[in-house]
Amino acid sequence: MIFYARKFVDDQTAEDVVHDVFLKIWNSDTVMLVNDNIKSYLFSAVQNTCLDLLKHQTVHDDYISKTTRDLQIEELTNGENMLDNLIERERLDAVYKEIDRLPEKCREVFTLAYLEEKKNVDIAEQLNISVRTVEAHIFKALKILRNALKEKYL
């Protein structure tokens, strides 16, 4: 029986299959009559057990392959996200550096308008300047930032 099972599986597994077949017969509640068909029954039982084992192994291998592929895809996707985040962070750092290079009054008005999200009227009141001056500082800041960042990222 073991030699027959070795046609389908490795040596150790063949011994386990034959052992399992005999245990299954021993533990079964049905009474088996000894006749000429016992030999073919044992060979069929070994063959079917090997077949079940190989099918299970195929399902197991497919699951492992799928899980491995899913993990690789996830790792690649996270890598892309990390790269995107890094690029975005570098761009933000460049914007903040350029904001720091703005002329003092221009930087102050721009910071109040865009970073603190204050209205032009409120900025004018706070800095004791006209709304038109606030608009001019914002326009100037945006122009400087566009030109500086265009050179870096184009």
C-alpha cells in the first residue's frame, strides 16, 4: 500500500496516508466482510485519500499564493502612497520656505489671509492698513510664490 501511495505523494506522506486508511477502517462502526474485494477496497481508499490530500494541498497552495500576492500588492500600494506623501511633504516644505522668504509685511498679510484664514477686512483692521493694501500684498505674495515654485517644479 505504501509503495502504491508513493506514486502520488512523498515517502513520509505515503506512510501517513496508509496509516490513516487503516485507522479509519479500524475505527469505523461498520463491519467489513473479508473477501476478495478487500485488496481493491484498500487500494481505492489509499488512492482516494491521496487524491483528497493533493486537492487540499492545491487549495492550501492557492491560498498561500493569493495571500502572498495580496501582501505584495499591499506593500507596493503602500510604497506608492509613502512616495506620494514624501513628494507632497517636500512640496509643502518648499512652499513654506518660499513664504519665509517673502518681504516682511507681505509675508505677514499672506500668513493671516491663507494660513489663519482671516478676511481682508479683518487683516486691514488688525494691521491698521487699507483693504486695498491687503489685496496688493496678497497679490504680490502670490506672484512671488508662483514664480519661485514654478522654477522648482517645472
